[in-house]
Amino acid sequence: MNGSKMNTRKQSEVTSTDFDALKVLSADFGRNPLHIQGAGGNSSIKDGDKMWIKASGTLLGDALTREVFVPVDLVSMRTALEFDHAQSDTPAVFLIPGFSDLRPSIETSLHAVFSQRIVLHTHCIHTIAHAVQTNVCDLLAARLSEFNWAFVPYAKPGANLARSVMKVLKPDTDVIILGNHGLIVAGETINEVRALQNKVHSALALSVRELAGENYNALMDRVDDGEYVLPNDLLLHQIALSDKRVALVTAGSLYPDHVIFCGIAVTALSLNQSTYEVKQHDKRKQPVCLIVPEVGLLLHKDASMGARLMLRCLADVIMRLPENAELNYLTQDQNYELLDWDAEKYRQALNAE
Ligand SMILES: [Zn+2]
């Protein structure tokens, strides 16, 4: 692809030890599903008036094997954010031409508001397991006393969320917890950011409760349309293995990437209901998975890799929630704004394989 060739040539002009180290950092966390799942998360480095940021639809885990970073005009983007210009929610407007035909991440503005050179945004499982609970601020205060942190309630990823982050940033703030979303850490060096990411991940670690009880024969008894199969990833059954877990995952959507890749919430089969009956009930689109309470999970045979990774993310979060957890959910309007989002459609198209 022409764009990739251009990217390689131009990027080498600004390549530094730091840029290479950013790629290693990005690949390390991008390949660890406890930090980043699929195309989620992004990293950036500021270089004078430019900021190099992960391109939309690319995987941080690929940072060492393909070009995933594109440059944006940092000064213009910050001005647009500060003065609330309409274009501040369209990161592609700030792309510096001639480097790549990829678009900057839809979360680019989240990085621009930090003064620190290096910013890493992840969907850290330990962070999400706190950030979806109703008492998130009390929980964080108990665990993050050693950090210069702040909490920002949920907003659709983009310029509005970036402006909310901007409002809580103090000169020494280097950890932001995004409600129903994830984590941002910032620092002047790659090593500082790597250490901070690991330190927050450890400070928020929760014990894993793996339940028994999945029954593959009972699951396949519900399949009468050939559309649903047993998942290869056996941990996905964890989502369904208690009444409490079923209630939590069917009540609503917990974070944006679940909605984008799996649709709204999770659908449960009722007593003796078959997969065919669900299809008759909802002819629009087959759910990516169906859970049978206390029996396990059935995966749609055409579920995308993104959907499979996000179901694993849900299993990883659910297994870490305390028994008495009460959760915050995205509102129906917040679900719909994610599903109708053109930028996300582009990202999904790039990540469809
Ligand atoms: Zn994110």
C-alpha cells in the first residue's frame, strides 16, 4: 500500500530511541489481554508541535511488525479542544498530510490534553472491574492513595471526554480512571509510563473467582438452528455460571467496546428456550452470544474476532467483581450513540478480519 511506504519513509526521519521504545511498550501491553483487547487502547508520543498517535483500527499489539502510528498537528488540535470547535471531534482533520492514509484514533484528543510526552490508554481489566461499579470513587480512593489520580465519569470517547479529562488535570496528574471505560497513564519517559501502568494494574488487582458448572451437552440441546457453537475459549462460560453474573451482564452494557463489537448487553435464553426461538423473536441481527443461566455460553458461528475478544474481556471483568457488586450501565442513549457512530463503523471495517 502506498500509504504504508510513505509512512515508513517519513517516520524514519523522526525515529528516535524513544519512538522505538514506544513501539515495544505498545506491543507489550497490546498483546496482553489483561491490559488491551483487540483494537482497543492507544499510545502516543509528542514531538514538538506534532503528536504521533495510534491509527484507528490498527492493533497496538502489531506496533513492532507494521506501522500503526500517524502524526497529528498537536497545536491545532489543542486549540480546537480549548475553544470547543466542531472539528475537535474529527481527529482526521488534524492529520499531518503525506505520512499515511490511515486515520488517527478516535481517542486522539484524550492524548492531546496531557502535557506529558508519553501517554498510554488501556482497557485494563483491573481498572474496568472498578470503573463499572457504582461506588467506584470510594474503591479507587482506598487503593490509589499513592498516585496522582483523578476520576472522570463516562462520556462517549472523543472530544467531550477529552474536555472532561482536561478539567480534572492538575500539573502532576498522571493517572486518569475513565468511568465505564478504562485507564490513562502519562509520563515524560517510556520507562516511567511502563512502570506506572504496571503499578496501577497491581494496585487495582482483584482476586479471580472461577466457578464450575458448565454443561456442554445441555448447551448444545438448546441449539436447533446450527447458528450457535461452543466457544473455544472455555472461560467465556464464566459469564453465565451464576444467577448473579447472568443478572449483571443482561442488565445492560458496561463499556463502549462491548457495545461496538457485541451489541447491547448480553442475551440470555429463558428456561427451555432454543436458539431458533430467539431468532424468531429478534429478526434484526443474531446476538453474538446467547447464555444459558448456570449452564454456559453459546457463541454465534460468525462472531468476529473483535466480538470474541470482547466476550473474553467481559468474562475477565465478571470473574473479578465482588459477590455484592452493584454496577453502573451505559444508558440506552449512550448505547445508541456508539452504534450509530460513523468513526466506529470505519474502525470496525478495518478490524473486520
Ligand atoms: Zn478506550
